[in-house]
Amino acid sequence: MVKKSLAAFAATIALASILSASVQATAADGFDKTQHSLVTANSLWVIVNKAHPLRPLKYAPANLVTPKQFNGGKLQLAKPAADAYVIMANAAKTAGAGTLSIASGYRSYALQVTVHAQDVKKFGLTAGEKLAARPGFSEHQTGLAVDVWAPAQSCRIRVCFATTKAGKWLKANAWHYGFVIRYPDGSYPTTGYQFEPWHLRYVGVELSTELHNTGFTILEKFWQYPNSPNY
């Protein structure tokens, strides 16, 4: 009985050591996954997908601004995303990747009703919902998502944008400015949306750097969210 007790005690100590080492390794990484909410609508890290709508559904950000440069109209973004976008667009131009422009930025709930209805009417329900989110389920409603293109290189809101100088530069460098390509090639089973090399999501430099350094390209994978519903 004493030997069994000692063995159990030794096993407990060993397990505690392993757990302690694991906690220390996590802390040593220096990245705090709890610093922003994944569910609060105005959070930089909010997850918005086919399974996780905004709360409230008709949420509208209070910090919308119109970027002064590289806009292509009066399109708006949440201020942190707008500021980062201008810096990124300037860097792209300096690097010879071309002059960026916004094809789509913030979309209200009402506008998303129209966008969703148009795509469903044009492509049918199944194909349309691979392209357009339902109202209240769109990242564009957060003000943190921006569809980008380079007018001189064409390929506006098309997969061929990935082959342009601007598309290649963004894939390699957007993370430096706090952006990620939200729906990368091959992510459909997880995100429920087709490859969209033009759709960037602002998450902040800290998270975009962590994603880059750890090799994650899909937010749901990083946060261990289940795959998107099949609709």
C-alpha cells in the first residue's frame, strides 16, 4: 500500500512538472490570447462567420472614418483599420506594388441585405452564399474588413487579383500592418467562403504577427473554432 501511494505521489509530481513547464512555455511566448474579446462586436478580434453573427445583428461601429488616401470614393472603415490601411497602401506604392484602392469597406446591415440578395439572385442560394454573407454575419459590418484592388492592374474582386503585383505584395506583407487575408486559398471547408485574395481583415499588428510567426493562415484554426456550417 505504501509503495502504491509513493508511486501515485511520484506520478502526481511528474504530471505537475509537465503542466508547469507547459504553462511557462505558453507564458514565455509572450502572446496573451485573452486581451481582446472574440465575441464583442467592437473588438479587434471579433470572430464573424456563418456560425457566429454579430451581436446585435444590426451593430454599427461608432468609430467610422473615411481614409484620406487610396480610397476610391467615400467608403469608410473603423478608424484603426483605416489608419493602418493608409500606411500599408503607402508602403505598397513605395515598394512598387502599385496604387491600392478600396473596392468595399464598411457595409451596414441594410446594405448587406442588398448585397446578399443580389448574389443569391445571380448565382443561386448555395453559390451566392459562398460569396456573400447573410446580413449580420458579415465582417464588413464591423468596419474592420476591406476589399482591396489596384485599378491599374485590374482584377477587381476577382481571384486573379492574387497574381497581380499588388496581390502578391499584400500576401507577403499585409501582416506587417495588422491585416490578414481572411479567406485564403483552400480555406472554404473552414470559413465557408471561396478564396478571396482581395478581402483583408484588420486584427492589429500583435495578432497578425503571432499568426505569421506560428504559421496560421485561418483565424478559426488559430482560435480552434469548428468548421463553418455547410450552407
